[in-house]
Amino acid sequence: MDRIVERFIGYIGIDTRSDENSDTCPSTKGQLELGTLLVKELNELGLEDVNQDENGYVYATLKSNIDKKVPTIGFISHLDTSPDIDGKCTNPNIFVYEGGDIRLNDKYIMTVKEFPFLKELVGKEIITTDGTTLLGADDKSGIAAIIDAMEYLIRHPEIKHGDIKIGFTPDEEIGRGADLFDVKGFNADFAYTVDGGPLGELEYENFNAASVKLEIQGKNVHPGTAKNVMINSMRVAMEIENMLPIEQKPEYTEGYEGFYLLVNITGGVDHTISNYIIRDHSMEKFEEKKSYFKSIVDFLNRKYGDIIDIEIKDSYYNMREKIEPHMNIVELAKESMIQLGIKPIIKPIRGGTDGARLSYMGLPCPNIFTGGYNFHGRFECIPIESMKLASQLIVKIVENNVR
């Protein structure tokens, strides 16, 4: 088994699901466990300044092997996996995909009809779950690619490079990955998050994002005497959901189209809490969406009598504004892909990334592929070849940075 695959298999066996209900950093102990393992590996490889800080962030440096000064590059991936499903993948399937539907277990089948990208993977060796967990390719394949690339550079000193900074962050999946990142101590001129999807993805645009919390105080009385008195808070929550434009729900949007998403709802007749996220690439449309949400609440508060509290918090912004003055770093990645025979796929991220926050913190940070598909669920998979090419791309970017 290739070393990069061995590493990846080892990483995904550790449950690093983040927990948005935790107020610690990292939010779960599994992330500390994986970070400790990575510190050991990085030290064994011979990197310098290796440490895991009190918040679970892992940093390391591969020192320059040239005399001239070149920009310092960083490569960043995240330790945690999505909290949506069990994150401890101890029984992955590795096989050469010969086409057709993939039976993960007796209950779950990955069908070509639902996932037509499978047609492009015929003949490739892929890794899938057994249907009971997510795989963890988001973003442990990124971690594996980065460490594999560092090992290759150490074993091939003929490849000249400047200082290379490595960073592994906790809690990216719950929007906290950049919160306590030490940009000053990291001391890179620019960086790449290795956190993208299929082969060739190169991204420097992402959503503007906000979270919305609605707290609805209903009026509960006996249903037998409820006429003109009861206010069912759950029905008010549904009324809000139905007033949001249906065409702006995630299942009906693509490309640059933004959306409103009801993430969860809990409650009863007397009291209900609903949580939403708002996303849009356009700042103007992003602000319009927030204003529209407030207008719905204002309308229903007039209707029912101030029973709804709304809290809107911005989460991150589109990094395009911060990357465009540094498009040379996008071109560096693009040209490196072309040299490796990879077709660059430059498109907006329909989500977020640590790179968005880091770009606003002074570290320009576009995103490059890991090779994986179907992140955040049991149908997640990754072609081994694509993960290897992510490692090769890191090496090529470093090499081209010297020229």
C-alpha cells in the first residue's frame, strides 16, 4: 500500500467530528488525538518548529534549501470532519472500480444515476466507506497530501524550495477553523487550503455567510379552549419557512446562486427555536437576503405581537476581494496543474473554507483540490490517484515558486 494511503487510512480511523455545541477549542478530543499523531509524524520526517498549541492547531516548517529569498508558502488543511454522521471510518473499502452501482452495505447503494461522476472513475482505484460512516476525505486527504509532499521534498533535496509552512486547524466544519489561527506566527506570504473536491478544482471565490437564530414564544392553552387564543410556535416557524422563496433553497440552486437553509428546528406549541444559514457570493444579494429575513420577522411580529426574536451573525465573507490583488498565486497553482497534465477547474466554492477567513486576516489563501467526492456523508469516496496528484501539485507549486 502506498504511504499516502496508509497515512490516510490511519487518519480516518480517528473520530474527529467537531461539535458546535462545545465551547472549547478544539471542540472534541479526537482532534487533539489526530493532532498529536501528526506532530509525531512531522517530527519523524525532520520538519522544524513542530508544535500543537493549546487550542489544537498544529504548525510546522520545512526550511528553505536555497540561498536566495523567495516568498514563503503555506499549506493548510483541517483536522475535523463534519458532525453530520459518525466520523470514525475503520472499515473503508479499497478497490478498482469497474463501473456500475457500488453496494456499500445491505442498505446503502451508491448509484450511477444519483452520482453520475462515477462514470469518470471507471478503472481507477478508489476508497469508499462501508455505508456506516463518512470517509473523512474532507479533509484528511488534504492532510495526507501535504505530509506526503513534505516527505517527498525531504527525500529529494535536488528540488529547490523556500520556507514552507504547514498548518492543520481544528473545527473548520463548524466555522471556527481560523478563529485562533496564528497568522503572524505562521509567517507565510500566502497559502493554499488543500480542502477542495474533485481533481483540478482551484477556487478563490466563496459564499458570504451568515447564521440566523429565531426564537419564537408561542401561547399554549388547552386545545379545547384555544380558539382565538393559542399561538402555536411551531406553526409560526413553518410560516416563516414558507415565506422564504422556494427557488432560493439549496436543492434548487447552483453556481453563483445563493440560498436560505433551515438547518434545524426544535420546539413545541409554547416555544420553538429555528436555525438557518444564509449564503450568497454577491455581497449586495447577501445583504438583501438578511434584510428580507428581518422583514418577514417584522411582519409576523406585527401579526402576532412581538413573539419572535431574531439574531443574525455574519460568519465569513467572499475571499475574492482579498485574492484579486494577488492573482499571481492563483496563476501559480493553475500553471502547476497544467504542467502535471491536470485540467484546472476554476469555480466558486459553494460553501466556506478556512482560506476565506484567513484571507481577511492578511493571509491570501485560495483553495486547491484533494480529489474527493460526496463530502459530509456515507457516500463519500476518493480516487487514490487524485489524492496522489494533490501531493504532486503541492510539490510542483513549491518548485515553481523558486523560478
